[in-house]
Amino acid sequence: MDPQHAALGSQERTPSELATTPWAWVPDPAAWCETLIEPLLSWTPSLTLDSARVKFALADAIDQRRPWLRHPCLSPLTMPHAANALGRDFQCVAWLAAHSDHELGVVQIPLPLMLWSPGGAVSVAAGEYELRQLGTIVQTHPAPVPLALDVWCHTIGYPLEGSWAAEATEIVTVEEQRLTAEIVDYCRTIALTAHLMPPLFQWIRAATQVVIPTRGGTGGFRSGSQANLPGLVYSDLHGGRMQILETLVHETAHNHLYVAEATAPLIDPAHTERYSSPLRPEPRPLRGILLACHALAYICAAIRDARQSGFVDDESSAATLHDLRERLDVAEETLLAQERHLTAWGHRFFEQTREVCAYGRAAA
């Protein structure tokens, strides 16, 4: 079996199976895991610790393709030149210690640092610690729902643009109350999604493990994800239950596509023409149309499931679904007309995406 075909691995599904559930299709992360090897070899931790032990444990996790590697705490490997190396390395080795059985030794902390855990951040004083101690802190502070928030960007070690951590102004009481209300709404949404739509939620969890809330207002809704920040979605949370679900599905679809791209390009790199986008006002490269088509297919599938499960039953969701299906049609038609510019791997990816499209178009 060629590597590009194998990248779908045991997660590849026949059209009939995809018609039953699109949530079983998860691109194999083997090639993505291998992209961590080179930065691991060149990584020099900024902390005083047993670097050989730590790097061996990470190499073993990469070899075993451990799911916890797809997490923003791995930013020292996925964004080696980003700011705050000390804080990011500290978070990375603590995350490793929370998931590895290897003996990792001790670490010297030169100044007080914040340690993120799914249940919130903990202040760690300067001093010497067994890395196992730090891993235990991370393990024993679970999130209230199984998709953790990181309000202050501790997982990535620097304030993401648009986040609460990035704003220089002090948070006033009314904003604090708004943030609290958004967090409660988010937690309720996640709990309900996991309860009513478990296959969809497991698909989200396979590629997204942390959400950073952005400091949105009452206007437009914004969200994002990045190939070099695995397992992360950042988003406004003020839009209500259905908006939160749509955003998570949209950005998680991108996270899955980034993993697929680690195997091989999906679009011929020599093709640079731009096309009308169903999601953006400006023309986009063909890769952008594939990103949109893949995300729209899954959003339509999610709204269909949400309506059938009782997660949402208002008429506005029907109107939203109709609009998104029209946008999906535009993206799919563009890709069909330009299929010659897809790589062989891109053809296979698009074929499976079209099965998700069909699922999302079925009656809700």
C-alpha cells in the first residue's frame, strides 16, 4: 500500500459507511507525527533538566503516535521560534510528564511560572521539582467538560491576538461577568454535544483538545486554527449554543485537514490561480476552496445531527442549514471543475469529502 493511501489507514471508510456516519473518517496521524522528529532533534530546552531523557520519551511517544501529541503544549516543536521559550518548554515537559511512563528526572525552575492544566492554571514557585510532580498536577486538575478552555493562553506561552490575554487594558467587572457567562454557555454546549451526539464529539476530540476564547463583542463572530498549533481552536463564545458548535466543527475540520496534508499536498503546488470563495469576499487559492468545502460539509453534517438529536430545533437552524448547503454547492462545483489540479492524494481526500457533503445534504 502506498503511503498516501495508507494515511487514511483503518479510518478510511467506504461510501456506504460514510453515508451512515461521517464522524468515523479521521485521517491517520502517522505522517503528521513524523514531522515532529526533526524539530525534536534540534530542540534545546531552555530549562535545566535531563534533556536526553525528555527527548527520548517524546521520541517514543512519536513512534507510538500518541494522541496527546496533537496538543498546543507541543508548541516548542511545532513553533520552535515563537516567544517565551522558557514558559513554553515548561508547559511541554509538564504535558509530557502527565502522559509518559518514562522516568524523566528533575527540572530546575528559575522563576515562578504558570502551569496550565485542563482544570485551570496553577502557579509554580521557583525551585527544583520532579517532572513527575508537575505531571501529576496536570493530571489531577481535570476540566469541567471534556474539551478544555485556556482563557489566558498558557498552553502556547504567549498571548494570541484577539484573546483575553492579549488585551492590554484591565478587564472591567462587566467584561468579567460576560466572560463568566460565555464560559458557562460553552461548558453547557460541550456537555450537551457529548451527551446527544457522541460520534460527532469524538471526531472533534480527535483533532481539537483546547479552545482559547477570544475577546469578542456583540458584533461579528470570529474563529481560527493554525497548522502549527495542533489540537487548538480559538473562537468567540458569545454566539450561543449552535454558533459554538458550528465554530468547533469548522475549525476542527481544518485541524483534520492539516493532518492529512502532512502526508502529501492535496493541491498541485504549481497551481496558483484563485477562485471565488463561498466563505470569504476575496478570491482564494484552490486549497482555500478545498478547506471551505471540507469544513462546510462537516458543518452541514453537524447541523443535520443537531436537529435530529434535539440539540437544536428552532427554525433559524433550518435557514442556516439551507444557506450553508448553497455555499457547499458552490465550493464542491468549483473543485469538480478544477479536479485536474488536485494531486492523487487530493483526489482521494476530495472523494471522501464528497461523501460527507452527501450526508450533510440529506434531510434533517
